[in-house]
Amino acid sequence: MRAAPTILHLDMDAFYASAEQAAKPSLRGKPVVVGGLGMRGVVATASYEARRLGVHSAMPMAQARRLAPNAAYLVPRFALYRTVSDQVMELLQRLSPLVEPLSLDEAFVDLEAGGVADDSASARLVGEQLRTVIRAVTGLSGSVGLAGSKMLAKIASEEAKPDGLLLIEPGTERELLAPMSVRILPGVGPATGDHLRRAGMTVVSHLAEAGEAELVRLLGKAHGVALHRMAQGYDDRPVVAERDAKSVSVEDTFDVDLHDRVRVRAEVERLAARCVQRLRGAGRSGRTVVLKVRRYDFSTLTRSETLRGPTDDPTVVREAAARLLEAVDTTGGVRLLGVGVTGLADFTQEDLFAQAAHAEQAAHAEHAAEDPEGTDAVPDEREGPAGEATGAESRKREETPASRRWPAGHDVRHDVHGHGWVQGSGVGRVTVRFEEPWTPPGRVRTFRVDDPALQPADPLPLVRDGEDYSSWPASLPKSLSGPGPGEGDESRP
């Protein structure tokens, strides 16, 4: 534990939903739900207006629609969220070399390591400035927690939501934690919380009073000792600048159970390609390929195969995933598939299997070139040199319903009406609202889904012509004084 509250935790407020409201003037102040819109979709984020109606993250989308039938339901736009996240993380990195991102919208910062704070007053000033700059640069709000440990800083930011700042003075930890639910502590999930409840422990003070020996008896040595320390406010975990990923994976849940074995294999191969793309994007390779299958009855099977060395070869990963699938019984239907790679490394070991697979593909290609109309010609499922899909991928796109091209909430541009976003599509029509982040709510128009004047577009920035904070925190505009005590921030003595 530190003697000064110089660990900062930033958590953006309802990040995905807030970004959508900032981008779409007609949705501001209204309930917005972001997530998978299929029958088996789940809520990723709900705006605070939707939360007041009972909608929350990880809730089945069908239940959310019953609770908030008039909310706007949107498909995530991760390109926008990553852009805004990069802006926020860049601001945090100006404060300290020790920034530990937990997700796109959440991170710890060691202010002491950056030399920008060494006591409560300077830490509070930095927190106030950070909130102001984030709003100016991104148009969004974030909540800040300041404390002498990571655990308490995260609790503080949660208590400060939405759009607030809370500083926990060192030495007041036990008093603050005592009346809080045991679920506030890291590592206490539903199962552990229920186990503690049956033992008569529902708030943090009960854990502190029970003693270490009793918690070890209930939960085991490692968990019991750690939980007793946290209940007294002790947390010595450092802020770690780089969190090394242990695996890379992708998965999809299907609206309707897959029964066709050929379709199941095709989906596994598609997921393997996406997994390798993500693996290469991270500059990594992996040695173990993992297949995840959730069947119609919700039973989940995981199978893995360890290769002779790390690889980022799409053919090797695809064929390993296909071999794993052969050992899985999919009778009755499949509702979820996933492909992952573990045992990550920063290098790739050449694999004879990969070379053999490439040689076989080359032989097929040569044979197809000699006899283009022959029955043995094998279409290439990868993209051609001009960036156009060929073979099976082209057929898959042709079979995709036109309405799938217009996900709700995604950006479009019309030759006449300009930039807008999809409100909905179906029955051969797509409805678009034409507005931009800096305009008043726009008009709604409906087009045919194949209207040549309507095209998908990239997201617009959420802030246009904002103030220049390129020199922050070295020098600050006079307007960047931040709110005074009692105006959006507080301290817990």
C-alpha cells in the first residue's frame, strides 16, 4: 500500500453506448443497447437510460427487448471504439510510462512513476484534468478513481460513476470497505459469493472479522489468504505496462443450431482464418490449436492439438482445427464454435506440414490452370490479388441476404444525402437517418437494399475542430482548471 493515492483507474462510462450516442444526435438522452441482435445475442453495453429500465451487460438480448422495447438496438462498431480507445490510451501514456490497459475502455496508471503526482492534491488535480481532456478530445466521459492500490482505485472509479472522480485517502481503506458487499473484491464471483453468504459473510467487514484461518478453511489457502488481505485493504500488485496475452481466439454463436456437418466444418475453417489474422496482427505465433464446440444442449467441449513448433500459418491452423472437429460429435446441432491458439511466441518455426500443404495447394492450382473446366479444379477460398473474393468465399457472399449488408447502427453514405447510419433493414428495404455527430438530429429516408447510391462508410470522428491538447500535460489552457471540490468529484476520508 502506498502512502499517497497515486494509482489512477480510468473507466469510460457505458463506453460503446456512449460512443453511439455521441455519434448519433437523435439518440442522445434515449435508451441505447449495443450487442448481438440475433435470437441468441447478448448485451455488450447499455446506456444509462437503458440501465434505468433494467437492461445490463451480458443480459440476453431477447430479455433486454422485453424490458426496453423502445430502445435503439445497435450492432457494435469496433472500428470506432478502437479509434476512441487509442485516443484515450495515448492521453494516459502522457501521464506515465506505466499504463496497464484492462480493455478498450479501462486502464490503471501509476502517476508516481510518471512524476506527475506525489500526494493527494496533485493526484486529484491530474484526475480532474484527465477527465476534462478526455471529454474535449473524444466527446465522451470517463470516471476516475484514485487510491494507494489498484483494488481500491478500481472500487473508487466504480463508486464515482457516472462521470465522476473519487479519491480514497490512504489509511481509510477498512472504514470504506467495511459496509460493501463481498462481491466488490477481486476474485469474488457468484459462486464464491454464494459460498460466503451461506457461511454468514455478506459484507467485507465480515471477512475481516472472520480471520484468515476461517477463510482458508472455507476457500483454501491461496484464495483465503488473499481475500483476508483484501478485506483489510491490502493490495500490493504493481501497475504493469504490458500484459502478455496468453492466447488468441475467436468464436461465433449462431442464431440457429447448425446441423449440416459440411457447414460446421466451413465455419471452423472461417474461424481459423480469423484467428490467424488476429494472431498475425499481434505479431505472434502459437503452438497449440484449440477448438471449442457448444452443442444444442449447452454442453461445451474443448479439444486441443499441440504442434511441433509455433506457427502463424493459416493452413496449419485450419487443418489442425479440422482434425479436432473430426473427434467431436455434433449430432443434434451446434450453437457455438470457437478456434483459438495458445502457447504464444514471438517467432515462427518452419513446419514441414505447412510446406506439404502449400505444395499440395500449388499442385491443385497448376492442375486447375491446365484444365480450367475439369472436375478436379479446386477454387481458391482466399482473396485474389486484386482484393476480390473468389471461389467459395464469393459464393458465400452471393448467398448472404442483402439485409445482412446493413447492420443496425453502422455508417453509410448516400451520393445525394451524405453521411448517415442504418436504423434498420428488411423486406428488401433499408432505413437510414442522415446526421453527423456535430449536426442536429437528421431526417430518415428509406431505400432499396441494392440502391447503388448507398454505400457502407467509415465512422466519423466524434469531435470536430476540438481544442489542441497536444502539449498536455506540460502546459494547459486556462480553461483546463477542472471542476472545484464538490463539482463532480469527491474525497472519501
